[in-house]
Amino acid sequence: MGDTQDSLDHEFANYTTCHGASRIANAKNRPHMALWTLVFLAAFGICTWQVVDRIQNYFAYRTGTEINVQLESELTFPAVTICNFNRIRDSATTQNDLAYLGAAFYIPALLDDPETLNEFLQGVDWDGFNASTALLEDFAGYVRQNGFVLDGDSLAECTWRGRKCYADNFTHVFTEYGNCWTFNGDKDSPLKQTSPGAGNGLKLVMDILTDEYTEDPITGNLEYGLVFQVHDQHEPPRPELVGTAVAPGSHTYASTFQTHVINQPSPWGQCDSKKRSLTYYDKYTLPGCLLECRAAIVANICKCRPMYYPGVLDYCTPLNLTACVLPTLAAFLRESNEFDTCGCTVPCEYTAYSSQVSYAGYPSEKAARFYETVLNYSSGYMSKNVVLLDVYYHELRSTTLEQFKAVDVSGLISDVGGQFGFFIGVSVITFWEFLEYLVMKFSAFFLFSRKPSNSNKKVSNKDVLKVDNAMVFENAAAEVAEKTESTELSTIQTKSNGEKAAVLEMT
């Protein structure tokens, strides 16, 4: 059995494609064998270290980003949502309603002091405000009617690609700023810009009507002007988070850029490869997911929904909004991570828009005289009330940001195979050779282990000696026979040569 195993080992070492094994098996002497053994073990150790490093590198799930810039003949124009810092118009409300709203929106300022808040709530005679029924029973409808309105008075001029546009081209949407208005919000057939540059997109001249401002400096906005956001048509606007403020008395240039983003699914990226859907939006977006999550949290506790959240529940009253909704959201955002709690991830593929804003003085002296004649706007009035907003593509250029795996499966195989091949010459064929060797090794082991043992046979020392003597005699006889045969062959050759010489002499 031992001879068979040793034969298999020697045979495998000679025919395997693994470098170094045959050198060790066929070494001329022990120092030679030790040298090659050390070389092989060093190469094998470095190979193992590199293979482990390559595997760890793969499971680090690193990514890279490929940027592709493509010039287009036309680009889909984004939706543009415009809001006013003023939520309720002074001419559309009453002092009683404003006093009621002021007291109601003062509640969130006292949340950190429960004792003062309790005294405030008990000390206020809410019925004594004599607020309108519309305000108390339908706050959303009240804001819709009495808030910021986009009409012929506020929209002085509007052009799209040089052609006139009107207030009817805008759609209403609620945000935390109250009434907001979206241009190009059609999801099915959005407008496209075919020429780059200012004036070839959306151009607005708007009157923000600062005389209509009712914002309380303690509970409301301190600024005056507009807030706009460019966004995808499928994405609900959130100007309170990502909007850009525009001050009156200036020409605002909003150079817009379109970016397509392609993310890798987990664990390489953060997107969910499963096709997710939302309840109240036709396409999954991160803002839509977060809004639905907040709406669910508020609905569970307050049993109503703010006007700017999706859902089917009734809208919250001003007191519900300030005494329940805002504290609930504040506690939720303070105590937990919104993304983890809501389970909202970035989409695997979406289109994002961004704007680079620059400003110019507006209006010039001649422009002021022109508007004074045409629109009856004085120069002083325009500097405090009129906003000129220009939203356009600086270039008809689409940028794609595609996230890719830094090391994929084929890359891992290449890395590991390269290390094995470079250090010890191992390939897939070598692994198959080693598997074949193991099978033969175990087969030989089990085959010989099943044969009956010869230990039961008693062999005397004499018999062993006889066998040994016979073998010695046989070997000696073989050597004598070999020498005799060699001598005879030489004699015959000599004789033959002599005969040939005699024949030559006779001739």
C-alpha cells in the first residue's frame, strides 16, 4: 500500500501543471529539495495573501461613477414650481382670522416649555377671536382661496420660447409655503427646449405684492420675494427644502442642468432593485416616499393630514396643525432617522435638475420708464415688488452619472486567477488535476484496506533466509550469465573480423 501511495504522489508531482512540484519531487539531493521547497512555500504564502486581499476587496462593495455627457437637439424642460413667501393675502382675510392664525402658530414656539404652553392654551379664548367658519372648518380651502394667487395681477408677463404664456399654463399645488404654482407639470407631454440660452426657456415678470404680506415676524417668514424649484414632473415639489429664493428688483438667471442618475442596488449602492410603488404618486421618488411616510405618521397620531401631505383623511385645522402635527413631526425627526424609519431609498434610476443662479440689476432706467408706461409700475415699486425670472438650459446637454461596481464577479475571477497563475502556475485545469489525484489517493487507500492481511501466515526465519538466499543466488546467476553472454559476443565479433581479413589477403 505504501509503495502505491508513494507512486501516486510521485506521479502527481511530475505531471501536475502546478509550478515547483516536479522540482521538489525530482531534486538531485536534499539541499536542492530544501531550496525548492522553500521557494514553493514562499510563493504559495504570498499567493494566499493576495487571494485573500482580492476577495476582501470584492466584498468591500466599492463603486465608481462613470460620467457621460451627451449633446442633444432638444431637452425635456423641467417642471418649475413658484411660491411666494407670503401665505395669506391681506386683502383676502380679516384681522380676526389673522389674530387667530397668529395665536395658533405661536404654539410651536412654546413646545420646549410645557408649563408655559399649558398656561398659554388655557389663557386663550379661541372662540373670542370670532374667526371665519371657512378658516376653522376648511383650512386648506381657506388657503387656496386667500393665499398667493397667480393671475393677471401677479403675472405681469410670461413667455415660453419667445411665445406668450398665461396663468392657465400653471397648475396649483400645496407646499409648506401655502399656494404654489407649477409650470410644465404635465407628466405625459412635457415641453421641450430646442435652443439653448436665456430667453429660450421660461421667462416671467411677476409682482409679489409686498403690500399684501401678512407674515408675522415671530411665527412666519421674515423675507419677501419668491421661491422657485426646478424638478422632474413625477417628483412632488419641496421648495422649503431645495428651493431657490429670488429677491425683487433683480433679473434672476437660472441656468438649468439635466442629470440622469443610475444607481447600483444594495449592497453596492443604496437603491432598491425591487420595483417599488407609492400609494398616492404614480412613480416612485424619494421625496414622494418621504412625504407619504410623514403623512402616515401624522395620520396615526393626529387623525388628519396637512394640506401639503398626500392622503385621504380630512385636512387638519390650524389648531390641529400647530398643536399636534408640527410637534409630532419635530419629535419624529429628532428621535429617529427619517430614511431608516421610513425605509425610503434613492431610486435606481431617476432624472434630477439643478440650477446655477446669477443676478443682474433690474430694471434699467429705460426699462423702468417702459414699464411705467405699459404696466403702470413706478421705478420704486418695481424695486420692491417685481421679479424677473429667467429659467433656461445654458446648453442642450444631458449628463448621465452611472454608478458601477468597482469589482464585479468576472473581475474577482480575473484577480484571483491572476494571483494563482503568477505565483504558483495554478489554473482551473490544475485544480482538476488535484481533484483527480485526491480521488485516486482515496481509491487506493480504500482498495488496499479491504485486502486480507498477510499477518496471519506464520513465516519462519529459515523460510525468510531461504527466500533471501534464493534471491541472492538468482541475482548472482543472472550476473554470471550476463558476463558470459558478453564474452561470447566479443569472441564471435573477433572471429568474424579475422575471417574477413583472411578473405581480403587471398584476394
